[in-house]
Amino acid sequence: MAKRMLEERALEGETVGGKRHGRARSVTVNRLESPLGWLLARGHVTQRQYDAGERLRLDYERAQLAPRVTMAWDAAPVAKGRGGSASASEAPMGQVEAKRRFDGALEEAGKGLSDILWRVVCAGDGMREAEGALGWPARSGKLVLVMALDRVADFYRIR
């Protein structure tokens, strides 16, 4: 039987006009279903490294950086000037701050290290898939990922 590490996670309520709406809800998730959780369960990453990866993934999701796979039914942004689009200042402040933290964490990880970090933590690729996509030899990604997670943990000040 597969290992399970269940935890309750709160879902954030909607924010409309700067005010929170909706009741607090939660979901039960299996932390070991993600590639990073798999590495934690087998002792390949420390709890600190796992926590850093989860903070990075959370900022990635809050900044809404993932590609959309369905139709967006929210109002279209109003263009500013000729052919322009809405500015970042019109995005919700939490989204902007999450994007700033995400970019800072990847910069802290460094060029070359952030590639595997993004693929495993944010895109959810397994180590074999990430190494193959980057053209790396088998078993080389884990060492690079661990170094990147240590740097991200420093960025988020995780002890």
C-alpha cells in the first residue's frame, strides 16, 4: 500500500473590493503525491527543503503563473493606451507580492539551478521527466534540486 501523509489545508476565501468573502473551507491533501513529497518520504530532501519548495509552489499558485487550461470568465482587462493591456498595478496586491517573492526565490536559486526547481516544484514533473526535459544525465537532477532548495529556504528564511 502506498504511503500517505494527510493534512488539512485551508482554502482562501475570495477577495472582492479588498474584502474577504466566503466561509473558510478546507481540503484534505496527501502531501506525498507531489514529486517533492515523494522525495521527502524517501529521505532525499529534508523537511526544511520540502518547506521551501512548498512556499515556492504556493507563491507560484498565488501569483497565478500557471497556464490556464479552461476559459477565463472574469472581466477582460481594460487596455491602457493603444494596443496595451492592463498594468501590474491593476492586479490584486497579493498576486503581485507573490510574483515578486517567486521571482526573488528563483533569482536566489540561481541560473541553472532554477530550471530543475521550477520543473519539479511548480510544474510537478518527476525527477526522471525533469532531467530528460533538461537534457541532463539520469540521477543528476537530485543534487542540483537539493542545492536550489537550500538557497530558496535561505530566501524565505526557513530554519
